[in-house]
Amino acid sequence: MARQWLAAAARIARWAGDTGSGGHTNVLRTAPGGALTPDVAEQAAAALELTPRQVQADWDAARLAGLIEVHGESARAGWRLRAWDRDDSAVLRGWVALFDAWSLVHPAPAELAPAAVAEVIEAVPQLLSVLQLSQGPMPLPQLLDLLDQRVTELRDERCEIPYGPQPEPVPAGTDLAPLLDWALDGLAAVGALTLDTGQATLTPLGSWAVWVKLEQIIVAAQSPAGNIEQSAEGMLRGCARLRPNAARAEYRAWLAARPVGSAVTELLDAARGEDSLIRGLAFEALRVVGAPAEPEVRAASDELLLRPYALIWLAEQEGYDPEDVHTVLTREESTWLWVDTAAAVADHGEATLLVRHLEAAVQPTIPHLLNEVRAVGHPRTVQVLVALAAAHPDPALAKAVRRAAFQVHTGGV
């Protein structure tokens, strides 16, 4: 059903990908803000046998569903379109994104007061929950009563104290009928419900979306005390000592409480810090995010500090075997990653772990490793080598590592 509701949006997104030009990914020029220019809309209408108005509506839906990504005045196929044929969950999540944006798909008429529109948008989740519990059609008068009650509760919760002379209060239900009609039409426009004479019924997709939202609330509520309220860095530090499964559960809870876009941005900002452990954990959390993080992670692959982590993450998303993901790195990038990981172990692990970390190096011998570590230019190279020398039980090897650390420190050869 999700594919059916997104079919028109996917069609215009594919057309844009085929029509655009330039580079590895075809790019279509757009008006400021991402809207189609009139001439491009006319071109699409002729090619797809639609009216320009239908083209614009399908284009907006494609953007909201993540089938199109807009950057400045250009657009390209989004990750969900690329995953369309192989990933049912990507299609479903795309529909949920469209469902979340129902009030943008079907804007409120200008004659409706903006404050009242905002109240109704805030009240809609409760109406959908009641519709799901009813497991069948619900009369519109009953929905209007529910909306009236919820809007009244929202006003009471705000405890608003009017300033200056005020007119006599008007019962909420007096003005809510056209607002309810607008909300139901918008939800029907994205496939969340159907409207018959005098009643509304949640569709299977709409029911599934309500469960998704409920699941997110439950997952968020399962977070260990405090971490869900923390910044990305604070949350990651709280997860540092957790076992992998427990940490992933914590990442999911933290992510469920935030919009995906802002969460990804915050995780990448944390990864740019000086703590290598936080950098590694940030990309573990981004693995929980999955494909929606691809555009920002791909952009981060241009940054020296994040490049090895980002390239491995992208290879995993593209289906590389776990044992082969490191092959996407150059020898220099692998060495840089080895130093960065060693820094995390030196700061937060035990000495024996740092010694065992030698086995993860791509170089066949310790002299080869030391030569390439000295050349890679990681800012923590000296500290890592000093810590390794102090931890290694072999005096001769420890001496060679200390000499390498001294040479890096003094700029010698």
C-alpha cells in the first residue's frame, strides 16, 4: 500500500533523475527552496502526461517522502528512491514521512486562523489513536467532540492569561467543524484514512503509522535515567561502558526522541571532537540510524577526521561483507584509523588492549607500522606511541616505539 500511495511521487522522482545531468548522480536545477521552475514543470507534465499542477503536487510529495533530496537550487534522487526496489522498510518510512507532513501536503485554507490550525495539528495524534482503538468507522460528530475536548485540554495546559479586554469565549466546537474537515481531508490525501458519508476509518497504513509512533514513545521511555535528555556527546559517554546490545538499545531510545535530521547532525558534530572513543561510538549510533543518515555521512567523508569512519559506514550501507569493508580504505586511511582507534584505547581502555590492538594493523611488521604511523600525521600519534611503549612487555620493541614517538615529536626521521 505504501508503494501505491507513493507511486506518483516515485514517478516524478525517477523522471527528475533521468532528466538531470552532471556527475555520478544526475542533478536537476530547481527554483530557490526546491520547487520546480515553471518550464521544468511544463516539461515534466508533457513527459508524464499530467497537468503542471499535478506535477507540482507529486514533486512536493516526493520531497517530503525523501524520494528527492534538494540542496540549494538543485535536486537529485534521494536514498529512499535508490532503495525502492530492495528495501520495503525504506518505502514504508518514506510514507510515514509523508504522513507526518499531511498538513503540508494539504495546506489549511487561508480563512482558518493560524492559531486554531496549530491546535488541531497538535490534537490530531489523539484522534488517530482513538480511530485505531475503534477498529472501524467512527462518526464525524463523535470525532468533532473528541477534537473539541482535546483542544480545550491544550488551552488549559498552556494556562494562557489574556492581556487586556477580551471578548466572551466561544465554545471550541463552534469553530472546529471546518478545521476537522480540513484535517480529515489532509489525512485522507496521504492515505491515512478513508472518508465515507458522515464517518472516517483508519486505513491499514494509518493504523501501522500510529503503532510506529507508539513504539517510538515506548522505546524512548525505556532509556536508562538521564541519557535520553543528554546531548549526543553526553549520551555516547553514558554508553561507553555498556555492552553492545545495551548500547544499541540506548541509541535507539535517544534517536526515537529526536527528528532524524537533527540527531544525525548532532552525532556527527560529536564525532568531530577530540575524543576518539566518542568518534567511534558516534558512528555506531549512526549504524542504528541507517540509510537516512547517508547524505550527511557521505558529505562527512570529505573531512580528514571522519573520512575512514564514514567510508566504512557507507560500504556497510552498500552491502559490503563485514570482513571486506576495510578494503574501501587506502593504506594511509587504514593507518590513520588504527592510530585514532589506538587513541581511544589509550584514553579509555586497559594497557593489554592497546598491545592487542597491534594485531589490527594492516602493516605486516612493527617497523613497517611505525614508519607509516610516523608519516600519517595523526594529531595523537605521539601520545599513542608513548602509551604503547609503556604497555608493551617486550623491551626491545618498546624501545623502538619510544624512538618513533621521539622522532614524531621532534620532527626527525
